[in-house]
Amino acid sequence: MKIYDNTGKELMDVSAIRRDGDMLVVKGKIFGAMPMTAKITPEEARKGLKMLDFKLVLFLLSFLFRSSSKRDKDKN
């Protein structure tokens, strides 16, 4: 999975998401070169869920079934 900035440049290439005890571990490379391991605690995950409103939850449910817009594909 790749994460892009607002100009379409790759910020992070996520290679794995796994569990380590009570933590969520995200592994990947930043800017295509620098390896990174990020750990998310349950407390931080709860903070993230508080950022979601009803409209965003509905969007996220449909997000996986959408295709990228042509404009976004042209940036890459």
C-alpha cells in the first residue's frame, strides 16, 4: 500500500501491518528508501477513531469499492 502527499509524490510504501502484543505495528519505507517501523497503542487508536464523524465512516465503508479518479491517476 502506498501513501501519497497532496502533489502525488509517494510518502510511504507500507509493506506490513501486524499485531505485536497490544500494539499495532506498521512497517514500510519512507520516501522509497528509509525503513520505518511505527507502533500504534490502543490509546492512540482510540484518539484516531474520535476523529471520525458519521459522514466519514460512511465514506470509508464505500472507499474500498471506489476506483481512483482520472485526475489522481494522471499525477502518478
